[in-house]
Amino acid sequence: MSRLSAARGEALIVRPASSLVGEVCWLRHGEGTVRPGASQALERAPMIKSFLAGSFSGTCSTILFQPLDLVKTRLQSPLAIGSKSHAGMLKTLVTVIRNEKVAGLWKGVTPSIWRCVPGVGMYFCTLHELKAFFFSENDPTAAQSLLLGATARSIVGVSMLPVTVVKVRYECGMFQYRGVVAALKDLYRQEGRKGLYSGLSATLLRDVPFSGIYFMCYSELKKRIPSDQLDSSFVPVLHFTCGIVAGAMASAITQPADVIKTQMQIHPYKHKWMGSAAITVYEINGLKGFFRGIVPRTVRRTLMAAMAWTVYEQIMKRLGLK
């Protein structure tokens, strides 16, 4: 404890409250009063911790599963759809390795990290704060969990969309950018704000239901696990399994929106609204065109979400916020 001189009759006492922040109190005339704003850093500690935990889990899962995201984008690109070919995930994977080497599978990983590290951190942070604010005493119901997940994803989806557009263009192999910042500048100069936010409606149509459905299923499945009766080392495995089941359901339901989003972000001038992109996909490949890339996307989104949630919850538990 340290005592610093202040105005007459006052003393500033700093008490270490945690490894991150300290609690600052003003003692006026022998009576302890908390100076307005002095303990804001302490109050924000859970928010900071949830953001950092989410960012770390997002980084791990993004790097690990980037090849599946690239293969999915290649399968959904206009070049693949227009060819009427029947190339599947494995054939596309082999083609990328043959033409671009193994490192080609991680093409677009930089914008993916730019998007996912702050994006996943923002998502978990927003979700944590919404839960703490509205459901501090009771767990949310299934419908409330769906709404929580959807709201958090809406905020992040709009915020990170420009980087998402750059990521998709990197992965499709039809654009050559010098870097993420240069790509954002070129995109804004050539296409304006509409280019930066191309595919916004389709992105929200995909991500908002996905996150809502995922969080609802994941939360409901977790409630049925008697964690207090199991070995603590086995609980993360069960949580990961819950994540896989929830991810598979959410991915299958939102797959058509993902195909439409990819079309709109690659060719924003050709497809200015979702209906135009949907008609193009249907005219070329019929209903099955809306499910191109479903295997790599489902595998990636399922494993990525399950891993991100498992890592996040373990970190939060160690930080004392679970």
C-alpha cells in the first residue's frame, strides 16, 4: 500500500486489486469515498479479459482451419460455378497444392487474422457483457440465447465486413493485392463505401442466424452435462462435442446465404442485391449450387467454433470469470 499527498485533508491510496488494474480510492477527511471514474479500469477488467481470451482462441482456430476456408471460397467462386465442374473438396485441395504449393492453402490468412483476432474478441466480449447485463442472476432461455448470439454477431459482422471482403477476394484467386491495408485503400478508391460493405445483407443473413442457432444449441447442450459429477479433465471434451453438434446444425442451415455472400463480395457491381446473386447461382447449377462448398465450410466452421469456445471457456475459467 502506498500513500501519496493530495489536496489538504485528502490522501490518495492505491490498493493492488488484481494483476491488471488497481483500485483507487480517495479518503476525504478520514471518510472513504470512491472518486467518480477512479475504479473504471477495475470494472472493465472482465470485458478486457473476455476480449483477450476470445482473440487468443480466434487466432488459434483461424490459423489452423484457414485451408478449409480457402477451399470453400474456391468452390463458391464464379470460376468454379461457371465451369459446371464437379470438383469437390479433395480435388480442389489437390489443385491448390499442385499449382500454389502447400503455402497456397494459407493464402488469405493475413486478412483472416485481421478479421478474426479483433472480431472473435469483440464477439465474446459483447456476448459476455450482454449476458452479464441482462442475465446476471439467471441463465438465459433457449430463445434468449438465440437472441444474444445473434445480437453480438450483428455488431461484429458490420464492424469487420470490409476486412471480410478483402479476405474473400484474396482467397478466390481472382485479385492480386499488395497487402491488407493496400487492399482496403484500393477497394475504397475503386468502389467506394459500397465496395467495402458489399454483401452486407447476405453476410448478416448468414452470420446472425449462425451465431444465434449455435449459441442456443451450445448453451442448451451444455446445460444437460452434469459437470459437477464428472472429472474436470473430461469436461472440455464434452464442451467440444457440444460445439461440434451445434456448429454442424448452424452451418447446414446458413449454407445458401454463404454462397450468395461470396458471389456478392467477388462481383459487387454484377450482384447489387441478394436476389441477383441467387438467380445466377440457380441458373447455372440449380438448387445444388447453393450448397457448393458445404463440406469444407461445415467442417471448418464446426471445428473452428468448437475449438474457439472450448479454448475461450478454459481461459475464462482460469481467469476466474466462469
